[in-house]
Amino acid sequence: MATSAPAVSAPSLHEKLLRIWETPHSLFGVLGTVDHKKIGKRYLVTAFVFLLLGGIEAALMRLQLAGPDRHVLSPEAYNQLFTMHGVTMIFLYASPILSGFSNYVWPLILGSRDMAFPRLNAFSYWMFLASGIFLYSSFLVGQSPDRGWFAYAPMTEGTYSPGLNMDFYALGLILLTISTTVGAINFITTVFRLRAPGMSINRLPIFVWGTLTTSFAILFALPSLTVACVMLYFDRRFGMHFFDASSGGHPLLWQHLFWIFGHPWVYVIVLPAMGIMSDLIPVFSRRPLVGYTYVALATVATGILGFGVWVHHMFATGIPALSTDFFSAASMVIAIPSAVAVFAWLATIWQGRPVMRTPFLFAAGFIVLFVMGGVSGVVTAAVPFDWQVTDTYFVVAHLHYVLVGINVFPVIAGFYFWLPKMTGRMLDERLGRWNFWTMFLGFNLGFFPMHIAGLLGMPRRVYTYPAGLGWDAVNLITTIGAYVFAVGVLLFLVNVFVSFRRGRVAGPNPWDAPTLEWAVSSPPPPYNFAVLPTVGSRHPLWEERLQEPGGRSRIDEGPALAEGRETLGVSPLDAQANEVITMPEDSLYPFFLAVSLLVTFYGLLTGAWALAIAGGVLDVALSIGWLWPSHRMVEAVS
Amino acid sequence: MTASAIPERLPVDAGGHGATGAWGMILVIVTEASLFAYLLFSYFYLGSMARGGWPPSGAPELRLALPNTFILLLSSVTMWWAEAGIRRGARGRLRVGMLATMALGIVFLAIQLVEYHGKQFTPRTDAYGSLFYTITGFHGAHVAVGLLMIAVVSVRAGLGHFTQRHHLAVTNVTWYWHFVDVVWLAVFTSLYLSPRFL
């Protein structure tokens, strides 16, 4: 395949590439598209809907807790709400929303035309949607999961939880692990194979480092959740005894398996978000990130150390002191790479000329919340303190500072930053400032008092509390703060919808940012790059002014690869072009396989074995059909 | 260093060990290996917590499992032989090798079913029973999936899809099969051998 510059003129090249890459405007196109930008947007919208659903669940709970002895919700309804709130936010919002950003941004920021496995990418989205539908369909039969998002045995065993509630939980999460696992495989392969030539591993944006680290963590950690959920399902459905102490099982086995997965998962839902911040703060500080190498290494180190701290969730279970000491030390050590990142961000702002636009406000708010959540985390790594606050609102406060501070704030910043790329229109700055301050003040008003409620001894997950315990005022303040925060989120939605209609036209690079996604039009064409770029530095679009030693990137000239659906493959570390890769066409197989798996899992849920087996046979048939090479591919090789 | 130049001519879908499809299979194996690691962790964890003897019914017999282990190892050899064949362009050797692998895999599963039939305990007897059947069952399911993959690749081989240069599907299936064998060695060592010397 010849890779020299195209002989055709630009408009006809555009027509030619459009014919090859554009998804048809038809039902087939809707269900069969493999365009990473469409899939990324679907991820973002779907995950945001789950954020709103989880928010409504929280709002109902705060209504109940606004004062003592309130009975808006029954205890059972309250149990289902706090469980689904946790499941929704942790599994259906926090990780998928970051997958959405990665899906949309990666091929653009890496200078490629799609992800490594476009069909797997579509499948990953459909499976995410399927697991969300599966978990939420539990509300239709009034049997939603109700034993908390970490679902400790033996409360979840059939003896103590006879309904379908926890079957929805176990099977719904297994469906989600399929989505997440194939997504991680896709991200890892993409970063190692589908970059712009010259984008060696030391030139990757930190956001890419974040999702890459996360993807490896998923491959090693997520099977632990799968195993735990399979065992839970087997115990409940087939009367096995994994967590049943009376027959040789052990409830703590669940806790080990869950947290071996669970703590790395915390980093799965914060590292890409921290990566977004590491790339965004330099743009608004008008200078490169200080300490790039240290921040990249800190990202990877956090991902690895995250595997050595799971027992700090279990300090109060009576495990041996030697074990708690080890995990306590490891949990304190993990603060070090986080601090490296914080100091790098502060130094970048300090050394730069900060521009106070809305994405920067959210980034600054993020740093404040990150430090607060980090401090309340590192003190609970000390075993005696942990014993004091275990299962109190102090822990609730800590985990919300971490998850809202290090996930939601960067996500909103990411929307303000990249939505103009996706829609071609800017969000409003004045509304953006209102949006930020409402969310920031509302959040702190709502969640800071939870620390105090916890220290006053209020246990988490109580559906109500009697008057006179000194908890009334802090709870009322928390409820008011939570609703102010909710108004802030609504302001964001208003801003998004207003921008669709009236937003200022963004142009290719409204922020004057340095990375490749800003080199193409907003929104980008279906094929991303008319000619595939070559990269000579970490900041391809800032080379003129930075005058760093090193090469120059070439954005406007390069191979067009317009003879078929093709992109460039590179060597894994130094990104030397070594292959032209033929990319798959749109396909309905991913959609139908997801539907068929959903049917299979409803069969497993209800014990309708005929349905489950028929679904399983269909799963196999569709997988074979998917993998069977097209006529085109067979001819290409023989 | 300047921006790296792109060679004037590049191979299309070069295949080989660096191909995207090979990355996909390697990463599947990584995550599947982790899955079995957690299953075996559960086995040893519950074993270490057991109040009575472990396993409760004594170490499982080797009478069927040991020969079965050799059968599965032999199937890895035949699969290796088949893949090495297509690397030299020998299509007939590929098909014969894969047929032999499938036959050995089916024998392995059949013997495992016979062994299940003779067991004095079920998955519902106690936690050990749950572990034994779940772990060996998960492995058996992986053998079955591997067999299905080899069957599909055999049909494709019959249709002449593979050449000396282009046979990534064969290589991927071969790696998966070797992986399933290695997992069995870990399962066999943990469930059958470790009770004899731990």
C-alpha cells in the first residue's frame, strides 16, 4: 500500500472518505454504527441519565433524612434506594461516563480513525445499556437490590433475602463486567497499535495514561467481581455454600473478593478523570504540564498500589493485626503518588497565566475537593481511627468527596472542554460560572456536615433517626446542600440545551489547546483526519511558540488511505508506522448479541431454563456469525 | 528527533504476533487467567478457614484425573503441530492436527463427566463441593469453548481461508488452547495434588 501524499484535491478526498466512513442515516445505521464518536456520545448521554437517576434516588433519601422520625419512605424502599443509588453511581455512571470521554476523544487525540476493535466498541456500549436496563427493570417488579452496593454476605444469601432483589444485582453486574472487560481490551490495543506515527509512549497525553492504567486494572481486578457474583448467584439459585458458614463457606470470602475488585475500581473511576485534569489545567494555564513524567509514573503507580489496599475496607472484621498493619501502611503510601499529581497541577497553575474560564473553575474546585477527600481518606487508613468511624456518615462523607470531587467535577469540566468539539458550539460562560459556584457551594454545604454527623456517631444506611441525638441540624443542612447541588447539575443541563440552539460557534480550536483532537473541525468528520498526522512532540499544536528541541508534527500532509476503510498501525512503544489496518464496516451483530445475552440473563434470573438455553445457543450462533470473515476479508488474504 | 517518517510502502493487515487481533486474544487470556486465579484463591481461602479436614472427603482420586491430564497435555502438542504446519503452508497437517486436538478435548470432557458421576458429593453438599464443581466446571466450559473455536477454524481451514502468511485465527485459537491447558495444570495442582502435600 502506497502511503505517499494524496494526488486528489481536498474536496474530492473529503467526498471519497465520507463515502467510506459515514454511517448511513437509517435504522441499520442507528443500530449498526461502529463510529467511535457516535458510540462515545451514546456512552456520555446514557451515563449522564444514570447520574440523574442516581441523583433522584439520593434526593428522595435526603427528603427522608431532612428531619428526625420522618416516614416518606418505608424501610424496605429506603434499602432499595440506597443500594440502587450506590450501584447506579459506581457502576452505571462513574466508569461509563469516563469510557464515553475516552471513546470519543481517544482516536482523535491519538491521531487515528477509530478504535482498534470498532465492533467490540459498539458491543461494549450495548452491553452497558443492557446491564442498566436489567438492573433498573428490577423496579418494575418492586424487587430492586436492597443489601447495599457492596452486598455483604450472609445478608445476601437466599435464607435472608428470598426475593429476586440480589439476583438482579449478581446477574446485572456480570452483564456489566462483560461490557467493561471488552472495553478495556479495546483501549489497551488501541493505545498500543493505533496512534499517530511519532507519538511515542513518552508523548501520550496524561488522560490516555489514566485510561490505559485503568484498563489494565480492569483486566486484573474485574474477574474478582465476576467470580463473587457467580458464587452469589450459585448460592442463591442452586443452594451452593460459598458464603454459608454452616456448611464450610465463609461470609468474609465475599468481602475479600469484592474489595480485591473494589479498591482498584476506585482508581478506575478516578484515574482517567485525574488525567482529564492533567491535560486541561495546562491548557488554561497556558503552559505545558509541570512534571509530565512524574505525573505519568504517579498514575501507573497508583493503579498498581491500588491492588494492595483492599483490606482497609475490612479493618473492623476481626482479621489479624499483622494484616491490618500491612494494609494500613500500604493505604498511607498510596497518598504519595496522589500528592505528586496535586503538586504538579499547582505548580502548573503557579508557573502559568491562568485563564479563568468555566473548565478551569471546575478544575480548581476539583483540586480543593481532591485534597479534602484525600485527607479524610488517609486518616481512615489508620486502623484505630477507622474503627471509630467505620459504617458512620464520616465514611459516606469521605467517599462522596472522592467520587464527586474526583469524578463529577472533572466530568463537568470535561463537558465544558470537549462538548464544543462534539457539537461545534460553545457553552455559555456566565451560566457556567453560576453552574460551578452552585455545584461547589452546594456540594460542600451538603457533604461537609456528614463528617460531623459521622463523628457524632450517626450510622450510615439508617432509614430514619429519633430526635434528640444531636443529628437534626447537620442532617437538615446536608439536605439543603444536596438540593442546592442538584440545582447546580440542572443549571449544567440548561446550559447544554441552550448551547445547542444559541451557543457561539466553536471552530476547530476554541481553547487554543495543544493536542490533535483540536486540529480537526468541530464536530469532526466521520473519518476524523483527511490525512493521517505525524507527531513530533507532546504538544503538536503548540510547537511554533514552545520552540522545544525535537521534531515538528505534520498535521496537513500524510497518507490519506482513501482506497478503503483503513488506518495506520504502529509499533507499541516508539510508534513507528508498520502496517495499514483494514477496519470493519458497520454491523448489526454487536447489537443483536447484546439483546440475546440480555434474554439469556433474564432466563437465568427467573429460572426459565429453556429461555436461558435458547438464548445461550443464540449467543454462540451470533458470535460465530460476527467473527466469520466477510467475503472482502477472505479475498484480501488469499 | 524529527517526526518519524512513514515508509513509502506498508503491508496491509500484516498479521503476525503484533496484529490487533493477537493483542485482543492475549488480553482475553490475561483477564481469564485472573478469573481462575480468584477461583483458586477462593479454594485456598476456604481451605485455610476450614475447621475440619480439607478437603472434607480427603484428596480426590487420581485414577481418572491423572491420565486425563496427560490427554489434555497431548492435545496441546497436536494443536502446536497443527499450527506449526500452517506456518510452513501445510494445510493438510493443519486439518489433521486440529481434528486430533478436538478428539482429545472431547475425550477429556467425557472422562471428566465420568469422574463427576462417581463422586460421593454434589455442589450442594458443602462449600468444598461447591468449589470443586464450580472450578472444574468453569475449566470444562473453557475447554468446550475452545473446542467450538477449533471446530469453526477447522471449517474455515476446509474452505481454504488460511495460508502460510495469513492464519491469525489459527494462531489465536492455538494460544487459547494452550492457555486452557495451563489453567488445567493449575487446577489439577491445586485441587488434586496440593491436599497430598499441604
